[in-house]
Amino acid sequence: MRYRKLGNSDIDVSVLGLGTMTWGHQNSEADAHQQIDLALAEGINLIDTAEMYPTPTKAETWRTTERYIGTWLANSGRRAEVVLASKIAGPARDPKGQAHIRDGLSRHDRRNIVEALDGSLSRLKTDYLDLYQLHWPDRKTNIFGQREYPYQDQAGSVAIEETLSVLADQVKAGKVRHIGVSNETPWGVAEFLKQSERLGLPRIVSIQNPYSLLNRLYEGGLSEFSHREGVGLLAYSPLAFGALTGKYLNGARPEGSRLSAVYRTFNRYDSPSAQEAITGYVQIAQQHGLTPAQLALAYIIDKPFVASALTGQTTLAQLRENLGALEVELTDEIKAQVQAVHQRVPNPAP
């Protein structure tokens, strides 16, 4: 396993991290514990979760993922070996879909942050988090695949300086070691950094955004914040919901897969351009004796601005395959072939 600093923090994280958002829908508690056991045995130390997991969030299952992790921590006594990260949900874009999380009114204000954090700590059976993240911005902006900026103000949005001041209190109280953002924009990252410097408050050390062969938009603006400001990227969906394995090509929906079991109407990676790009990347992997997943992950963790790539898997076999990305040598030929596909079909699935 290889390790990198999490931004400008004092934390070393494995370049592959354990994503958990299927635990409670597709994975049982026993499955979750087996994944953690294997991950730690192979050197993975970062476990990333969220109060709203598993996704899609439902009243019947939300908070289950954190509970599964909490029982493992309590039973194993290995809390010190884990870099544990969680997130507070942002305000609901569709109140009906998030009514179970603090009545659908979750904001990044004092009441919600304190209540959400205390709830996560209780479920995780720990008295601190190594990293606490804002799952998505409180303000209205273009996130979750929306390309165009909406040019709309959102009534009641919590100011970033207010959010930072509450998070600073949690750090001071010892509940959180470091703070980060997720699904954030260049403007948002700049504002968080500016306000923390102006007010003498803790700086964000990480940003958890999508980054994959199908979505390299992070490179265009945010990567410079990683380079110059010490904000490490925790890359989520590095396999694009499994699409980059090639298993969904030509409309296939393998039994038990995420798109057949949970996200039946999800079509973010079904566009003709996305399918063309996936086909190209699968062919490159096959040409070089790699699995498509290993090629996709090796490309992501090769980037210096990536602190860790968060892989979500439902089986131990998938986790073992993903770990094989650590052994991949990205030759100049492979990189050139990947770049050729990207130039032909750039960012088809943001």
C-alpha cells in the first residue's frame, strides 16, 4: 500500500480508501465487517461514510452504514488504526426525498452540525472523527452532474463563515481532528480558505469530489487548489458506479449489480458518448492485460493531487481486484492511449 498526506494535515491516508455507501442496501453487516477486515489487512486505513448512507437515502435505512462501522470498531478495538471520515448532509434539493433527515431541513448551521456530528459519533461508537465533511454545499450551485451554473440565490443559505465557526468549535472540543468539503466548486473552496484565514479558523484539508476517466473536470480548476493550497482530493466514483468495469456496456444489467439492484433508473453513464468512452478504456485495459477497473483506478491514483480514491464494492472479490491497481505500471503508451480517448470524448459523465 502507498500512503499520502491528507492535504496539509498530519494524517497519512492510503491511496485507496474504503467507500461504504452500499452497506445497508446491497451489503449486510457481516459483509461490511469482512470488507473492513480485508481492507485493513491489505493496508487500507481510510474508511469514508456519511450520516445519510446507504444511498439512495431512505427513512428505513439511513444511518445504517455508520452503525455497521460502529459495531466493527466496538468489537475489534482497532479504532486507532483507522482514519475515519463522515459527512453531514446538506439542505434537501427535494424535501420529500430527505424528509427523514432532520425534517428535510438540514443546513450547515450550529443546530444541524452539532446534532449530525453527535449522532454520527454515537453510531460509530467513537468520541472523535479524523475528518468531518460537508456532504454538499449549503448554497445553491451546480453539483451532482449539473454542468450549468444555476444563477439562483437560495433563501436562507448559511454563510460559509458561520459554518466554519461551528466546525471550529467541534475541533476545539476534540470531536473532529480536521474538516473538509465535498461536491464543492472552485469558488466554494476559495471562499472557505479565505474565511478561515480571515477569521483564524481551521482550514479545510480535503475535498471529496467525483473524479474518474469519465469525469476529469477536477483537473480544470480545483486541482490547483490541491497543489498550491494543500487541499487533497478524495476522489469518489473513480469507477463511475462500476460503469468503467465495462459490465454495463450495451445495456447489460448484471444481477445484483448496483444499477440492477438499487439505481434502476440511474442513467448518468448511459449516454452514447459515455458508452463510447467506456468501450475505449476497456479496450486499452484488455490490450495491456489489465482489468478495466484496475486501469481506471491506476490512472486516478497516479495523479499527485489525489490523496485517496474511494472505491465502493459489494464483494470481497471486487475489493481484491481493485487492490490490484496498486501493481499497475502506467507506461507512456498507456497514458497516451487514455489521453487519446479523453480528447475524442472529453468528460462525458460529470
